[in-house]
Amino acid sequence: MYDVAIIGAGVAGTFIGRELSKYQLKILIVDRENDVGNETTAANSAIIHAGYDAKANGLKGKFNAPGNAMYDEICEDLDVPFKRIGSLVIGFNDTDHKTIQNLYENGLKNKVPHMRILNHDEVLEMEPHLNNTVYSALYAPTAGIISPWELAIALAENAIENGAELKLETTVTDIKKEEDSYTLITDKGDFTAKYVINCAGVHTDVINNMVAEPYFKIRPKKGNYYVLDKGIDLVNHVIFQCPTDKGKGILIAPTVHGNYLIGPDSEFVEDKDSVATEARCLEYVKETSLLSSTAIPFNKVIRSFAGLRANSDLDDFIIEEAKGAKGFINVAGFESPGLSSIPAVAHYVVELMDKIAGGLTPRADFNPKRRKVVRFNELPEEEKKQLIKENPLYGKVICRCETITEAEIIDSIHRKAGANSVKAVKKRVRPGAGRCQGGFCGPRVVEILARELGVDEKDVPYDSTDAYILTGKTKNEK
């Protein structure tokens, strides 16, 4: 029997799992996907919000700014790319300016530090490629950018190193409530735990309803994005338009790896697995983003994608013990600013667990740090030469666009919660994330995965197990 079973290996489930691994607990994390952080965590704006727009009287307002402040330490410990580049909410008229003033006042209530309202000249001095029609802006220097899936992977890896177990491709089909425990019925067998934490994203309502009366509903919102190539001089901060009832608006955001994200739109969808991009939505993103800057080079788009947000009909995070199900904790409605809030939310969930369990015992041997990731292309020349001397595979470049070496790919496969698909390798060390989107390096990544995992090349998937790449040979060798 496990002490705690966590359903969902996105950034919420992995962060909570890692936080609980600080205690003497037998922890299980299960996810239906074949990799950590494969759903909402893999398709979002990758922003650590400052916290000025979250309602001050709700859980979003309670956790956003404190969660933001915790990111420097956690990313240092786990060697995850994170940059505090600040954000601007830009306005173009008096109405927008009033919205900006309201956001500023709300930010003060949420204890967001160092905010300033900028005038036209100050905005353009800071961001000269914005449109000259800009009227004012709210500047929040604590906002940051991160790689969310790399964070989830690092959290899972560290949790496993501290004793947690991870079971992927394991779908929870039902939950049986026992007198003092819960049994997860899955397609890979049954697992019993004293306590369950529901971090199933857009499916949290479905999971809740397996053990408790329905009291919230998740209706996903889909957002479409463009990804721009590297080497573009556009903006240095995250640029938001004034928010509307559809969300925080179309943004322009640098990424930690040197690209730009443009998007998202926001539409309710009924299909909880619908992540297909739509031409009309992408056109809306394009047209609306040009209100911020006509300098956006849409001829430099290298990819588009869509992601889902777990919008709750209660219009806030739901972080509590389910009604009528003692020891079953919901972490639901975890849309933006969920990523920004999760460090503080994870601490809160541990406090809930401590109360429910009657006290948790800390582990004396908890290790908060994971082994550093070699990012070969970012190293000084002397360090590169030394690495190649120690391991010649660091001198073998597989991905030309991102300068990713064979040694880096091999390491990503053999770490805890290691890569087992082409996309999983891409999420960890970025082959296929550059201009050619895997056109050159994809076949080599398949070869390396097959060799290192000891499987046939045709059994290496792109993403999910069903997403095959190869079906067999087209020619017989002579």
C-alpha cells in the first residue's frame, strides 16, 4: 500500500510529489501519458506571472505572488532554465489606462512588488518595437519565463531520486473508496493508497466524481500559439494586451531558449483531448497581436500548437479535501496562474496532508538538488573541449539547429523519468525544436532511442505509444 497516490504527472502533480518526498511517505505518481508533463504543462505560455491580475479575494490571488517568489531557489536546485525578464501590460486609450490602474491596485492587494505605471515615452524607451500608438503600461519586473515541461521533468526526477514511484501509461478508470484507503482501478492493475491527490488537469472533475458528489465542472479553454524562430530582435519583456473576459489577451513572449511565442486565443471546447490547431484561430492571434507590434515577423514562424486550460465553473483554483471523501484532495481548476502559483500551492497541499494524516515526519536524507544537465551549446569553448576529451559523443552533433550532441540525448534517456519517445527527447534537450523541426535530426534520434532502449526502431514512437513513425522497411538489403 502507498501512503499517497497522485493522479497526474503535469507540473502540479510532480511539484506536489516532489514536495511530499521530503517526508517519510511511500508516494506513487500515475499518468495516462507516456511522459511527464505531456498535456497542459507542455502547451502553455510558459510565463511566471507577477500576480497583479489574480482576484485578491481568491486562491489565485493568495498563491500567485508567493509562488512567483519561490522560483529562483527551486530552479537553481533543479537546474531548470528560468529568467526574470519582467512583463508589460500595454494600453492604447483611456479605457485601457483605467484597466491598467485597476490591475496596479489589485497587484498591491496581492503584494506584488516593484510595479510601476509607465507613460507612452517610457514604454517605447523600454520596448521600441511596440506600436507608437501605445498609451501606457503596467510594468511588473518580477514576472519571468520558464520551460514548464523541463520543470515537470526535473521535479519528477528529483521526486524519484527521493523515493517516489512514477507509473506512466497508466489510466485511472475508477476509484474504490475503502474504509481507510482508496484503490485506484487502472488499465495496468490496481493500486491502493491511504490518501489521493487529484491533479488530473482537465479531467479533475471526472476523477473527483469517482469518489465524491459532483460539485465543480471543468470546461477546457483552448488556446492557439505561433512559435517564431531564434535570432529575432522583437521584445525583451513579456508583452500583454489589456485582459478581457477571454483571458490575459494575446501576448508576445520571449522563451528561455531564445524563440518567441505569440498567442493564445481562448475558446471553450467540449472535447477534453482537443489540441488541434485551427486556421481561423491562428489568424485571429495574428491579427490581434499586430495591435501590439507590427514588427512581428510572421514569415519566421517555425511551428504552431494549441493547448488546453482547465477552466472551472467555480472561477478559481479548487484546492481542498473533496466533500464526503476524507483524505482525497482536489487540485483542480488549475488554469493560469497555476504554473506561477504551484510552488506555494504545493506547500499548502503538504499542510493539508499534515492535518489530515495527523502529522508528517520529515526525511533527514532528502536531497533537494538533481544532477545538472549538460547544455553543450551554452558552455565556454574550453569546457566543450574538455567534455569531448572525456566523452567523444559530445563532439557528435545530432541536431544542427540547436547544436545538440549525441551524449546529451543519451543522458536524457537514462535519467530518472527518462525519455522514451522522440518528443520526450525533444522536451528534455531540444533536438527537433529548431528551424527544421526535426527534419534533419529526427531519424538519428529514433536510431539512438532504439539502441539505448534496446528496441526495434519501428517501436520508437513520436509521442504516445500509438504515434508510430516507422512501420517497416521499404527495401530489402542486398
